[in-house]
Amino acid sequence: MPDGTVLRADVVRPDDAAAHPVLLTRCPYFGAWRPMVAETCGADPTAPGLMAGVLGMQAGLSLDRAIAAGFAVVAQACRGTDISDGDFRFYFDEAADGTSTLAALAALPWCDGRVLTFGNSYLTTTQFTAALASTEHLTAMTAWVSPSTYDEDLAMRGGVLLEGPSYEWARQQVRTGLWRDGRADAPQEALPEPVEDFTPYLERVGIAQAARDLAAAHPAGAHVVDWVNHPLHDAYWESVAYPADELAALAVPTLHVSGWYDLFQGGTLRNYTAMAAGAAARGRPGDVRLVIGPWTHLTFDGHLAGRDFPGGGVDDVGLGELSLDFWQAALGDAQAAARLPRDPVRVYVMGADRWIDLPAWPAPDAVEETWRLDADGVLRAPGDEDDAQGFTAWVHDPAEPVPTAGGQMLMGPPENAGPHDQRDIEARGDVAVFSSAPLTEPVTLLGPVRLRAWVEADAADATCTPP
């Protein structure tokens, strides 16, 4: 890197003397993944090229298939992680390190000067930050489950700090960093292990002290202090957001992928919407594509929380081959471009259990309706007017908050996310429920849902977070 820090990567490439396009991912997790991958494969953890195999879990396409198609694959450990030098800082080094890596790859004799990036979650952070800084040498991106803002998409919901993504994600990075540096593990009272112990710890010390403990243990946890110190959307959060106008101006073919139960679904849709508008204005709507399946942040097999969604897996929809065609089309392959779906949006409709293609998102033929909440707990359909006046009241006890059951969850076991039975929660006295009359015909809900409500609290401080 320009500051002298050495970043290292695992590389697998075709066994010839030709120059090839490069598939690049930049990842902060290899320190934790490398021994697990080695054990699964029966390989030496130091084997060259080992982590290039993450292509399969990050793009749905096997490493062998990509090499056979003429790509080289480079899996780089982010600064301060795994085999790379330096100190890891959440977000803030990724733009400079990413653009420097693109330039370094393009100059290698076995690279033809064209680099395509791939990856999910934080591996989209490394893609977007670099792309927004410079698109030189960048041919295309494949961004699975990507945030767009880091307060509302990751750290918070409705302005309320989420302890799982805020504390637990950083705790894992701190522990991995300590192991990487050959340092003693943090004391149990500061960073409790196993994960089940961290909730009592947070209840005892509070998130502010927990953030300080993380920062004191290792630089990889320092960002949580910033998150706690910025409880409202301000200039700090703006500095780590992707501006819609800059995304629209980003003339890089991009395949966006998300799941209905992914915590970054909103971010992925914002990224896609902005970039699709820019591509359409340039007369190239097919350059920006979107796939949404019945998936969570971590599971893509169409099986969620004990329920199967027929044909809903990444293999069922052929996402790996779609990605390969997308990459080859971005490189100018006309046959690959012809194999791509005509419409740029492909989504799985749960309930109907089928995939549909759309020319845009939201669907151009969607009809937006306004339903009304009534004080008597009734959800009134358009045209079902009533003169009822009043309010709905409930009592919230911070010592016994409403639990979360399913939804767009990240932390914990995979079955935490997805569709869960909400009847026990709806039966609580501190939950307001509004129900419509039985529907008389099938309705497909496909698009953004917004709630406008007036809320008054008799406490000095309160938060209201809709589901």
C-alpha cells in the first residue's frame, strides 16, 4: 500500500502464460475462516490459494468453474487481518487499500488490466468504498447483501442501537485480532465467551463501557466507541454512507443480491435503486441487476426457520451461472450477454413460492395503497372509512422489553432469522396490533411499506421502533 503496509492474498489462476481478468475479493474474516476451511478440506492452513475457494460461498460459483472460464481469483486479507500487516479499522482504510489493490493487480503480467470484485456483507464495503473513490481498472461488481448506510442498516434500527451487530460483531474481530497478533485473549470479564454470556455482561456494564473495553482490547473494536458517541444521524454517519447521486454516477455493471430476511435488504435496495436510475439514464439498464430470494444474511438454500421455500435456493435459481454470465457480459462477451434475463430484476414471491422477473424495482405496475390504523385495533382498507377517534395506549417496561422473534436478524444461530410465529408476541399487553377484515381475494405485497404514525410518550425519553 502507499503507506508501506503489506497486504497479502491467496491467488489461484489458470496454468498458462496468458493475461486474464481477475476476480477480486477483499475480506477481514480470513483469520477466523482459514483454519476452518483447512480442516474441512484436509489442507494445510498455509497452503497457497486456500482462501480463493471462498468464491463459492461469496458468489455461488465454484473456484474450478471460474478458473476454467478463464478468470484468476484473488482473495486478499484486509489490512490488519489474517496474513496482512497493519491494524484493522472498520471502513476507513478500505477505499485507499481497495483502489491501490486494483492498480497493483492491473499491473501484474498475468492480469489483463480488468478486475471484477465480488463478495457479501463487509466484502461489499470493500467494493463500494473503493468504487466510489475510483473506477479505474474496475470492470464490474457483484455485491451480495450490502449496506448503504451504517447507522440504520447495521448499527441501529429506528435510531435504537442494536447490541448484536454493534458489540458482538466487533467482539469477534477483536478476538480474531488478538489471536492473529499472538497476544493473550482478553479477560473473560471484558469480552465474555461463549457468545451466550454477552447479554448479561451488557446488562451489567452497559454498551458504552463495553465499547471502551473493546477499544482497549484491540484496535479492531475501536469503531464501536464512535457508534455509541453518535446516537443520532450526523456528519459521522454521513461520512460512512453511500450518497445516492454518487451511486447513480457509478458507471460500473453491478449485480446486487439480497434476501427478504437479510438485515441489509433496505441498503441493497437503496444501492440498486440509485445505480439502476443512473444506468437507465445512460441507456444501459441491463448493467445493473437485482436478485432477491427467500434468504437471510447467511443462508441461501431456501430453508428458513423450519420452513422450505420450493425452488428458492441459489442453485435452484442458477445464481452462480447468472453471475458468470454477468461477468463475461461486462467483459464484452455478446453470447454471455444474450443469456442474461431480459428483465434486470428477479425476485422470489413468498407464499406464491415462485420466481418472477421485473423490468424495474418497485414493479412498474404495482399499485400503492393507503391503509389506516384505527384506535380500536382495526386496520382499515382504502374506502373503508370510519369516524372513530381516539388513541391506542400501551405500557412499556424497559426491564422486560418485547422480544424479537425472527425477521432480519444477523447474530446468533441461523434459525434466529426468517419467518417466525408472532402470536405469542402479539398477545403481550405492551404490543399494539392492528388487523384488517379478512381479504376477499388474493393480494401480492411486493414493494416498500411505510408507516406514518403519531406517538406520544409520558416518559422523559422513549423510542418507538416499528417491526
